[in-house]
Amino acid sequence: MKIEWIFYLLSCLSVIGALMVILSQNPIRSVLYLVFTFFTISAQYVLLNAQFLALVNVVVYAGAIMVYFYLSSCISISIQSLIYIAIG
């Protein structure tokens, strides 16, 4: 009975996190909400005794999104600095 309530709580947090990904106007917050959503889904996998899926979800999806966001931030900063130097 207690595990069901934890599962329902994690489900609600997952839906709220997914909505915040869509509704957030700041891209950094949007990525953080997305990672939060992946962690809550991984916790649901653990409750369902699917530990391998939880591990894959965290390592592959959340890790890949964080690396992708970091690299896109670096590229955007370098492009902005090149534009600033060109305009001068």
C-alpha cells in the first residue's frame, strides 16, 4: 500500500516536471526540469523492480541531455563572441 502511494507521488512529480519543461521560458531551467523528470521516471522503474531500465534511463538519457546542453551552450557563447568581435 505504501509503495503505491510513492508510485502515485512520483507519477504526479513526473507530469509536473514534464509540464514545466514545456512551460519554462528559460532554457537552463527547462533542461533541469527535464533531468528531474528523467530521475522521477527512473525512481518509478526502481519501484517496478526494473533497476536496469532505471540505470539506463539515468546514464543514457539524462547524461546525454546534460552533455548536449553543455556543448550547445559552449557553441552559442563562442558564436556570440565571434559576432561581438566582428561587429566590434
